[in-house]
Amino acid sequence: MEEKITVEKISEPSITAVPGIGAAALNCGLKKAKDDLALVCSETDAAAAGVFTRNLVQAAPVILCREAVDSPVRALVLNSGNANACTGEQGMNNARKMASLAAAALGVSPEQVLVSSTGVIGQQLPMEKVAAGIERAAAQVSPDAAAGRRAAGAILTTDKVTKEVAYRGYAGGKPFHLAGMAKGSGMICPDMATMLAFLFTDLAVERALLQKLLQEAVERSFNLITVDGDTSTNDTVLLLANGAAGLPEVAGGSALCRVFAEMLGEACCDLARQIVADGEGVTKVITLTLEGAPDRASARTLARAVLNSPLVKTAFYGEDANWGRIIAALGYAGVEFDPGKVDIFLGPLQVARQGEAVPFSESEASAVLQQKEIAVRVELGAGPCSLTAWGSDLSHEYISINSNYRS
């Protein structure tokens, strides 16, 4: 009989809930007043896994992380306010310099430091400010919960709130942990976007397995969200496993592996939903469930078409039960299905049956659409696959934010 493994969510999350993880954050001058630089450190070598943007244009830190993630990691150096993207060889040198400066300050190898940046594209980092900030941050690294929460704030750009999650589990009476933080508000679309997510666990996990578990979790979370349909140059998800829990290494297929995979998937979904809820100008969060799709790839394509449609998004902003925009978006997605089998529900209210209108109460529809979170269900009748994705409306505020982003 397999041992019982239990998991609980930590009510006041911080990445420092994971033993062996410390953090520091401060303002180094990339932004006017708010924290814009963070260091996150592991007391011991940590196996690392990473998933990165599929945009052909990739920022220098993404290129650096792709090269370095195969090796054991001891620290992350993170900044907001400047994406270090489209900055040429100088940008690559600056990313490497950030790693070497952090390594020197922490007494580790430059190859053990990963770098991530977010902010305005096409501007060189002011390295004198960054270098001074890294040195100061290295002296302030702490395992306190407040330090982790401050690090979560330092990676924000147009975000209004921090995005954090943490779990504690028990295996054989011994505790283990998983915690994460993320940022993202605009330029958010499946295949990831201007979003960063950093997750940490004190379990010992071999790198290949860690990478597999992370990719699976990302496909079911961050790659199923959209705010505005734009995919960024900097999106990065990193997962570090430092083994500080003292449990045996997680074996593929074991009970602990299954529980950890579920924890990781839930953590990524939680952070993904937090990103959508904090999207630029967002007034509505749309949870779209597609049932009866031919396969997962088709379901994902259909979800993207619906949630990225400006007409669908503006209908939700205007609280208009215009289900015709939903079925029209499904129809141009490039996936074969029979429109005569499509049923559509807004919350509990059915608004279309077999591709045609059904009588419904406009007042009941209005009550559904006035909510901050709106469930939409589409039954296609075209196959066995179901999928849930998350998106948002499109408001006047989104335009205001992005027409003045550099200011």
C-alpha cells in the first residue's frame, strides 16, 4: 500500500516558504520609485527546468537562460522596467554581466545564475545602476516571508497586484513545499507572453523529469491564457528544485511524483488565473470550457480564436449576451466541426442550441454578465476532448494603458 501524502495550501504565500530559498528586492533606478530588481537564491545547488517564449524575437535574458538552465542553479537575478530585448550584442553582454555580478556577490559561479528581465523593449540597461543594485541586494538576501513578497513586487510592470502561491505537503511525516511568483498584465497570449513565473520546491527531482513536469503544467495553464493576443519577447517560466526537504529523489511514476505534478499544475493554473484577473484594463475574467472537441490541439486553437476575438471581448466588456460572436470566432478558427451541433452557455444560461438561438431571459443574462468572473461553456459535439482556458474582456482602459506605456 502506498504511503499517504497530504497537501495544503499556504494562506499567506511567499517563495521563501520553501526551505533554502532566500530573496531580496530594491529599487536600483530602472523605475522612479518602486522596487525594480530582485535576487532569489538557493542555499544549495538546485536542478532547474525552463519554458520560454515561442516568439522568434527573444530577449537577451531568454537566450542566456536557454543556455544555462541545463546546469545546477544557485540564484536568479530579475529586473523590471527594461526588457533587455532587441539590444544586440551589448544586450547579451549586459545579461551575462548581471549573472557574473550576482555570482561574485554571492560567491557562486556565473553559470549558476539565471537572469530574467521585463519592461520596455529596445533600450539598453543602465548597467551602473543595475550593478550597484545587485551588490546591495546580495547583502540583503533573507529567508523571511516579507523578502519573498517584496521580490514578487519587484518584477511587476503594469500589474496592479503581486501574484503568489505556496503549498506544503507531507510524505512519510516529513514536510515538502512548492511556491511560486509571477508577473503579467499585458502582452498575454497562449504560448506565453509578457509574463514571468518562478517556482521553487525543496524536493529533489532529476532535471529531465523536472523539465517534463514543468512543460506539462505550462501547457495546461500559462499556455491557455490570453489578455490581448500578443506574445512577448521575454516570457519565461523557471522551476528550481533544491532537495532541501531531505526526502528521497522523486521517482517518475511514484506516488510522490503524481502528487507533486498535481501541486505544480494547480500552482501554475492559480498563477495563470491571477495574471488574467490583473490584466491591463480587465473588468471581466472569462473561463471558457470547450467540450466535445476533436483533440486537444483543436480545442486550444478554438479557445484562442474565441478569447482573442476583439468582438467577443468587447461584448463581454459591454455585458452584451451576443453569443453570435462566439460561434463566429469558432467558425474561423480553422477546425472542422458541425455548426449544427454547437450548444453555448453563459454561466448556467443556455443561449444557443444546435447552432441556433434559444429563448432566454435578458435579465438573467445581464446578471451573469455583470459578474467579474464569467463561465462560458461550448459543447461542440465533434469529439472526445475537453479543455478550459482563461481570457478577459477588452476595455477603454486597456487602450489608455498601452497608448502611454513608455511614459
